[in-house]
Amino acid sequence: MPTWISRTLALLAGLAATAPVRADIVTHLPAQPAKVIALTFDGCEAKGQPAWLDEKIAAFLEAQHIPATLFVTGLFAKRNADRLGQLSRAGLIEIENHSWDHPRHLEHLDPAAIATQLADTDAAIESVSGRKPRFFRFPGGHYDARALAAVEGHGLTTVHWSWESGDPARDLTPERLTGWVLSKTRPGDVLIFHINGRAPATAAALPAMVAELKRRGFSFARLDEVLK
């Protein structure tokens, strides 16, 4: 694993080390007849840390008609409501639940607080997109059995990722990010990036990355298209 991936995992809550993957957490898509992968983007906003949607990424997805899934916090949904609503209504983007304010360890909260994190974010997303979320991603990938059961009891399926892109790393270049992603991607993978303005290489990397993935025969799908 490249050193910049290791540093990112150690330093950033968004891609911190996680609990062992369980069978009831989705990290890969079901088998498909084609080489389908899912592009997912986290829109993280914590208390006191305003975050805005990366317009370069959004515009690229729109222009290239690339379906994608956004996991956003409730705070991020409120701050970026107009643009998220546009993207959702266009039909290419689905918006899913990533907690209300990105607590580093959601699993340490009491049951009532977890329920509030889920319900308030569902409401914020539904007000923006017109649909209730189906999927949830734990902040930082941190969970325990109790928190996972709470998410399932709320009616959400937990979706994480196949492997880390490491895109929040400040010293990461678009070329290195592209090379890493192309070396790792396999059919059925769930890719994770960030769309909250704190992943400087991602927008610049996407055009070449997507073009090469297409050349290799990959196609893209929203999670709600392939997880029934």
C-alpha cells in the first residue's frame, strides 16, 4: 500500500481503520453480467466545520452522464440543499445517509442519539431529494454490533467500500490517485471519494480515471440500481 494511503488512514477520520467487515455490510456489488462498479462520494460536514459541495466534481458527473451515489451528512445536505436537489432531480445522483454531523465514533453514542442522527439526516435528505434514503455509511467506517443493529432497525442498509482511495491526502496528486484507482478497481467494486471540498486531487483526477475505466470496459451504476 502506498505510504500516502497509510498516512491518510492513520490521520483522517473519514478513512480511519475500521472494524472487521461483516457479511451484513455491503462492500461489493452483487454479481452483474457486465463490469459494473459504483462511484460513491462522501459529503462530510461536522459541527463547526462548514463544507461545500465540490462543483467541479458535480459538473463533471453531469456533463459525462455518470451515475453516482452521494453519502452526505445532514449538515451538508442543509448547506448544499439547492445543488443537491438539482443533482437528485436530474436522476443521475442518489443521496444517502452519512449521519447528521459526522461523529468520529457514532457507535459510542447512546441509542437515542444514534436514532436522532439517522432520523434527522433522513428528513434533511428527503426534503432535498424527495426520497427517503435506503443506505447508510458510518463516519470513518467505525461501528459495533449495537450501532449496526440500530441502523438496520431504522430500515437502512450499511454500505462501505471495497478499498480506500485515500483522496483526502493533501500531498496526493491527480496522477497518483488515478494510478492507484486503476490498479485496484475490479468488477463489482464500491469506490469511495469525497465531494466536500477536502479532496483536492479528486476533481482533477476524475476525467482521466473515468475515461480509462470506460476503455477497460467498466460501467457505472448508482447503488439503488444494483442493490435491491
